[in-house]
Amino acid sequence: GEDVEQSLFLSVREGDSSVINCTYTDSSSTYLYWYKQEPGAGLQLLTYIFSNMDMKQDQRLTVLLNKKDKHLSLRIADTQTGDSAIYFCAERIGGYNKLIFGAGTRLAVHP
Amino acid sequence: DAGVIQSPRHEVTEMGQEVTLRCKPISGHNSLFWYRQTMMRGLELLIYFNNNVPIDDSGMPEDRFSAKMPNASFSTLKIQPSEPRDSAVYFCASSTSGTASGNTIYFGEGSWLTVV
């Protein structure tokens, strides 16, 4: 079946690194995505990784993919207060870009 | 690029009324998705279209919900009659189809629906 799971909350201190974890079930997923949602706003694509990669880095963001364990993580270096938001992991199913989302991880950044 | 445009941004309506949500996808995108977001159920895919044709509507909760895509630049999601449990944020998203290069899916800002 199709299921994506994430922990619901993460609290970090400003300047520390944040690591948000995600597990998925569909081994046929071709791409995995991280989206960010700020209060009252839509979903903003942060980054994505192809399933044959195990790491992707984009400025402060590092995505790690363990395909064997179906585990995805997003690391945010030097976390800032502006990073406070809900982060959604999603897997793409099939050729029509159908996305299955996790419940989202609420990241709180405190001084 | 104007992005995915949704209207209305906010709507408050009375139970039993008809609600129509509108979406204009990004020009050149041929896949369109309607999602619903609630606290209880998170983000749910309701229906998606490819080249204006509905591909999978298995996420549409009831017959009260219907969606159309009469042309490549416009889609509607209709709820008739609306009920308080339909209160949610409804997102429209679009992308190009196929498996190449991630085919980034872009979301609109959402339509915030409250049914009282």
C-alpha cells in the first residue's frame, strides 16, 4: 500500500541542525519530495531526490535516502527562526506525479 | 510565471449551499491535482487530471463532490450541498506528466473553506 509516516513535532535551538525523518512503504516510488508550509500559506517545494540517489545537497538542505529501509531525511543546517514551519515528506507514485504525503512535521525553532 | 492560481482564497458559506472552487494551472502543465487538507486527515489527494481527462477520482469523498477540467487552463471543484465537515483548505497543484527530471509539482495558495 501507499503510506508515508513522519514524526509530528521537532524543536531545535536557533543555529543548530534540524533532522526531519520520514518513512514510506511503496518501493516503486521514483521521486521523494520535501515541501514546506508556513502558517496560512500553500506548499512550497524545498527539494526532491530521485530514488537511485542516496544524497542530495542544496545550500543548507541535505536529503538522505536509504532505499533499502525506505527512509528519507531532511537536514537543515544552521536552523533559523524563519525555518519554523510544517515540513511534509511525499512520495511520487506512477507516471502522473501522484503524490502521497505524510502528516507533516512541525518544526519549532527557539532562541 | 504566475504560478497556480486559485479562487476564492477564503469562503464562508452556510450548510446546504453550493461551493465552487476554481483553479488555473501553470501554463504548459498538463497534469492537475486537487488536494484537501484538514487537521484530522492531513493532505488527501481528491482527484487528478492528465490532458484534461480525469485519471483517478478515488479520493473524492462523496457524490456531493465533483470536479471538471473543461480546458487546459481551468478546473473547478464543486461541493453540492456543502456540509460543515467539508471545512478544509483545498489545494490545486499542477505539473508536467511523465517520469523525467522530477516533474516538479507546484501548489497554489489554497482555498480556505468554512461551512457553518
